[in-house]
Amino acid sequence: MQTPFRLFAGIIVLGLSAASWAQNDAERPAHFKGEPAETLQQAVSNLSEYNIKLDELLAKDQLTPMDMHEVHQLTYTLENALQKIQADLVETAEVLEEVHIASETGKPEVVKTKGQIYLETTRTLVK
């Protein structure tokens, strides 16, 4: 009898937590958009460039309010880059699975075609 009650209580707690997250986001003012990451190449380039900027700021002994503002701004570009990379990696994993299955089922043309697509995408990430 306690298990259903605990489950119900847990659902209530999670629901209230989610509501508080949404409220906090709604209270936040509009912010920067960051640099776009429309292609994987652009995302990787932005990630590299803005990681360097973040690293330079984090290397300081103390962060000034201006430094904090810069970190705040550059995180938008980093988030855009990571979202694009993540989305493309999901697609790339699906393509690799097609290569895997085609290799098991004796479909060399699929292996060659999809394998090239996989390599083109991952070469952008690994140089």
C-alpha cells in the first residue's frame, strides 16, 4: 500500500519541480542568440573557437563581472554548436548502423554508399 503512495508522491514532487523550472525560465529576460551552427562544419568551428575563449577566461585567477558577462554570452554559441553536433551525431549513428547491418547481410553497395556518408560526416569531427 505504501508503494502506490510513494509513487504518487514522487510524481507530485517531479511535477512541482518541473513547474518551478518552467517558471524560472519564464522569469529570465530575453538573452543572446549566439553564433548560428547551421552545418556540422560551422558547429565544430564555433566549438573550437569559443572553447579557446572560454579557456582563456577560466585561466584567470578571478573572474570580473565583465568576464562573467563574456562567459554568459559565449555559452550561447557553445550551446548552439553542441546541439547541432548532437543532432548530426544521432543521424550519423543511424547511418553507421545501416553500414553495420549491410555488412552482416552481404550488401556491399550499401556498405560503400553509407560508409562514405559516415566517413564524410565524422571527418569533420576527427581530423
